[in-house]
Amino acid sequence: NLHLDYDNAAVRVRSMRTGTAAHVTVQSKAAQKDLLIRIPGWVPTDSLQVTANSKSVDVALKNGFITIAATGSQQDVAVHYALPEFSDTEVWQDKSATGEVVTFNWRGDEIVDATPGGPYMAS
């Protein structure tokens, strides 16, 4: 998803997570083409804040992407968004572990905790 660092002749990407929020910067070095940035489906759209060259940009998602129009010169784009937290409980698929469950606690696309449960954990 968005959480990576990358650098080549055309673009530089830096990402950072801080608690329940994330920040991605994209430097389009040539800006001869529109810049499309994929926004994962789990990102709350009301939390999106986008700037291009320090100026606020209206966010319009289309097919999971935001588009920053080409300017013909370098653009520095910043995308800020919330990392939603949620839990997901799954039943083990192993037939010998019938009734066993594990709860995954997520922040954005990252598992931050897993809690196994079931009879084998009883004290």
C-alpha cells in the first residue's frame, strides 16, 4: 500500500506513520504527466488532506486514485490520512484446533497485536 520509500529518476516517495496517522510525500521530479496516487480502500476518505507545492488540493477519488495535474515542473505532494483501528477475530482453519480463535488488532494495514484464544489458553 502507501507505506514505502522509493526513489528513481522520475519520482521520490517517503512515508511515515505516527500513532494513528500517516504521512506520505511524493516528489514528482519532471511532472510531465499527471501524478496518480493510490489511496487504499481502508483509508477514511474524510481524513484525507492533500497538498501540492504547499497548496491545498481538493481530493477527488476515482477508482481508488487521486490525481495531481502535471505542471511541467517538479511537484512536492503531501498526503495525510488517518490509520483506522479495528479488530478482526478469526477461527483457526486447522481441524485439530476446533474452537480455537485469534483476534487481530489492526491499525491501517498493519497488525499491531494478535491475541490467541480458545481452550488451550485457559488457566
